[in-house]
Amino acid sequence: MEQLLTEFPELSRGALRDLRRYIDGNFKDFTREYGELIETMFDPLKWFLLWVQSVLLATPWPIVIIVLCGLAWLASRNWKLVVGTAAAFLLIGWLGMWEDTMVTLAMVSVATLICIGLGIPFGILMARSDRLQAIITPILDVMQTIPSFVYLIPVVMLLGIGKAPALLAVCIYAIPPIVRLTNLGIRLVDREVLEAADSFGASYRQKLFNVQVPLALPNIFAGVNQTIMMALSMVVVAALIGGSGLGTPVLRAVNNQYLALGLFNGMAIVAIAIIFDRVSQAYGKRLQKHREGGHGV
């Protein structure tokens, strides 16, 4: 192959140039033909995101903090995490980053819900079929390894700049862990447990929702944890295409060399990531203990 390229450099460059023109031309034609339709399809997601964002921004900050602390307590049963959550969000508000933080929370929350709603069914389907797993696994590999700026190009060309493309970019980057770990959790369910369910005459649906999914919940919540972390890691990149939130001041700080602005907003992202990580991990451990206790009985 190298010898062929060496002997015919003009031919290889010409073929590559023609291929690029073919891809670019066809994608531009596709965008002109179906871009508006595709954008309309994503309008419900954009409206839902804007609604969640408006609710968070309109809710008084004490109520938001109380709700977040309540969720942290229900998930972890750990007062240290509750106190840490309250302290972190009080500090964020005191530093004047409350609105950007609520926008980021809305983006991450909606993206996580979408990833859970799509990822868990795909993971279950992968667990049912080895052939489907062989097809989807390379796609997940590409989604996790391709640089985010690469798939931003077609997303922006199709949907333009705004909330919808930013949300789509976050979902593409964040969905692989929940799919993989759901598939893994379902496959790791003990066959003896499934055989016992079969002996009682359980249908496939009963085995799935009453046996496999409950036993796979620790793995599934580990996937949720990783999905949240990856969604938060995309906050700054999503700001490039209209995602706003804490990523926007970070980008402004980079462009204008505002160290304090970038540091404060970056630390706010880190604080949210640590809180979400600790709370989801604590909930996963609680599920694991319940699972082990159930097996012990």
C-alpha cells in the first residue's frame, strides 16, 4: 500500500480530495433537505430542557438547597454528604454563580434522564442477544473514543447553535457507560437464580423486571454515576455550541485570561461532580448491601 501511494502520489491525493468533496457535498445536500425536519424533531427535548431550567431558576435558592440535601440524604443516608451539599451550593451562591449552576444542573439532569431512558433498554437488548452486542459494542467504542469536537461538526451543521445541539452532544458522549453497565449487570445475574425463576413458571417479562433488573441495579447505578460524570465533563464543550451554564464563563476566562473567573467556575463544576459522584456511589453501595443481604437470606 505504501509503495502504491509512493508511486502514484497525485492519484492518491486526487482520490482523497474527490472522496472529501463527495462526503461534504452529500452531507450539505442532506442538511438542506432534512435539516429543518430534524431540528423540529428535537424541539420537545429543547422545550423540556428550557422548562427544567426555568423551574430551577424561578425556585428560591433555599428551597433548591433543601431539595438537593433531601435527595442526598435519601440516596446516601450520610449527614456528611448532606452538609457538604448544602455548603457547596451556599458557596456557589455567595460567589455569584447560582444562575449558571442551575442552568448546568438542568442540562446535566435532562441529559442523564435521556441517557437512562435510552441506555437501559439498549443494555437489556444487548444482554438478550450476543449478535446485537457485537453490533452495538463497536458503536459505543467510537462514541467514547472519538474527540468530542469531531461529532460537534455534524451536530452543529444539522441543528445549528443552541440548547438542542448542546444537549445532543452531551447525550452522545455520556450514554455509553449506562448501556455497557446495564448489559454487564443483566449478564452477571446468577444462572441458578434464573433457573429457580423458570422452575416457578416465571415468564420472560417477570424474570426481567422481578429478578434480573433488581439484581443488576448496583451495576446499573454505577452506569448512571459514570453517565453523570461524563455529562458534567461536557459542560465546557457544550458551551461552545450554545449550552451556556458554567461552561460559558470558563470559556470567557480562557479567552480573556481571567484566572479568578475560570478558577471559581471550574471549581463549581468540580464541586457538583464530587457531590453527584459521592451520592450516586453511596446509593449504589446501599443497593449492593441489600442485594447481598437478600442472597444471605
